[in-house]
Amino acid sequence: MFKVPAKLWVALAVTLLASMGISLPYPVLTPLFIDAEPSSLNSFYGLSGEVLFTIIIAVYPLGIFIGSSFIGALSDRFGRRRVLAQTLGICFVGYLISAYALYIENYPLLLISRFFTGITEGNVAIARAIALDIGDDESQGISKIRAVSLINSAIFLGWLLGPLIGGVLAHFQPYFAMLAAAVGAVICYLLVKYALAETNQTVSSNKLSLWQAVVTENSLQLIRDNWIRRLFFMYFTYAMAMNLYYEFYPVWLVEGQGFGSLAIGLSTTNMTIFMTLSSIFLATWVQGRFGTLKPMMVVMAMMSLCLFLLPFTLSVSTQFIFAYSGAIVAIFNGILPVYISEKQSDKGNGAVMGLLTTTFCLANVFAAMIGGGLLLIGTSAPLFLASGLYVLALVMIWQFFAKTDATEMAIKNQA
């Protein structure tokens, strides 16, 4: 099969438990606000349950957006192990407060706790940075693409298992799911504290306060670099397309095919299973056989075609597209960090991975606003826009990176 270093096993366990913790509360919150009996939780300040639910859902990715802009960069300066452990400790407290807020039905306390928990969940950037660190160390016997793909598979598996466990626990008491997430955070903390060795061998010796490091070395500062700025625009376009797909295919399934919650859940499970399997078994082979840029461009073209065809599918063909798109998205997500790490080896892995997470969250906000407006045209409209954005992202990869790399290669050959 393939060798997995002990450091990576710990990082995989932490990533799996953390991603389960992220996704576990979602099936808990919806029934508390939508079509629920009036309570102090869902009628705060005279607002409707729908408005309160929208705010409570939006504040969490806002926290991730803010946290991911500096947490990865902090791990470059202060060490992966130290920053990851501290964020998990704060995450544990956040989940406990969320559980207490649900128990006493206090909406403001729930809102604040979800925001601060979201900030700490920006530490997924550290997990990817750990994978790149391990791949950089030849003595570990594992490539970057293999390490990153395994981290991604743990994330996908956590997204699949989290809602299932959360739904079961919420059947008894809503706050049970938050308590389970808190337990997961404690387990992650103990693993990091006592089983994870430091992987960042370039921890800075310069003495900066935490606040100075957040201000001067956050991931957004990287956009000053021309290459990183191009990466930002390309990845923002890709992430816009991806979020339009994820956020609005359930709407199309309801109206276009009459799917209920169970059928939508099974479709999502289908996609997630193929994401996980492709991350484990396919991404490394593709990168080894075809390199980095060419597979990423092929993925863009295939995703554009999939989303253009999706509104015209039925039954089995719909599920085929979900499975196929899950597989090829996993390939892109595995290859892109490796390409960035190889081209920008002078940048800290944590900061760059943090920028990707920040960009994805920013694109999530724009996709929600634009996609919501497009629903006035039709439920297929967000999918068609996503298809077009994948084409635009493909053009950007070619223009910004493939042509430049080809030119540099030609100059080297002439020299």
C-alpha cells in the first residue's frame, strides 16, 4: 500500500475529529429555528426564526474567514503544534458555551460562541501545512501530494460522519451534539499536545507579540506578491463556482427532481464518498503521471461540462455527475497545495494554506448573495453560472501559470 508517518497519523486523526466537529452541529440548528415552536431562542428581539437562523449560520463562516487569515501564518512563526493546540483549547470552550446557550435557550450567547468557535476552526490550514511539511522531509518517506490528499480525505470523511452523528444526538437533546463536538476538541488537543511532534523546522526566533504577528504576518499580506495575487483571483473564481454548486444544487434537486431531505442527503453522501476515495487512491497517481498544471486544467474543463449538463439529467445520470464531480474535485484539492508549495517555497506553508481557506470563505459569501439572486431566474441559473466560472478559472490557470511556466522552461532550455 503506502507508508504513513506517525506524525501524519496524528494530523489525520485531528483533522477527522475537527471536521466532524465543524459539520456536526448543522443538522441540530435548523429544526430549532425553522417551523419550530416559539421559544426565546428562535424569537429573539422579535425577529423571525428564518432571520435568526440566517444570522447564526452566517456568523460561523465569518469567524472561519477571520481566523484562517492569521492562524496558518501564526503557525509559521510560533510552530504548528503550539498554535494548533491553543486553537483547539479555545474551540473546546466555544463548544461548551454553545451547548450551554442551547440548554438555556440564549440566542446572543449562542451567536457569540459560534463566531469565536469559527475563528478557531481556521486551523484546518495548519493541518494542510503539516502535510506539506512532512512531504518536504524526505526522511518521512511520503510525497506532498500523498500527504495532502490523505488530509483532504480525512476532511471529507469528517463532513460525512459529522452530520450523521449530530442528527442522532440531536434526536435526544440539541445540546448533546455541541457537547460531542467539545469532546472531539479535547481528544484533538490531547493528541496534539502529547503525540504530535513539531513539523515546522523554520520557526522564527524573532520576538514578536501575538498581536504584532497577527497584524504583520497574516495571510492577506501575501497578496502584495504578484504571483500570489494571481493565485488569489484564480482560486476565488474556482471557489465561487464550487460554492455555487454546493449551496444551490439542493435547491435544484427539490424543484427539478422533487427530492426530499433524505434523497438530497444520499446524493451528498454519494459525492462525499467519491471525494474521499479519490483523495486516498487517485490524486497521487494522477499527479505522478500527468504533473500538476495539466490535471488542474482538465478538472476545470470537466467540472464546467458536468455543471452545464446537470440541469438536463435525471435519476442515475444525476448521481453519476455527483460521483464524478466529487472525484475530480478531490484531485484538484490535492494537487493545488502541492503546486503552490513547489512554486512558492520561500513562503510559509501555513500562511499560504490560510490564504486558500480565507479565499474560499470569502467566495462562499459572494456565491450565496449572487446565487440567491439568480434563483429569481430559475433554480438552474446558479449551476450555469458555476459552469461559466470554471471556464474562467481554466483560462486564468493557463494565462497566469501555464504560459509563464512554459516561457520560463523555454528560457532555461535556451540558456
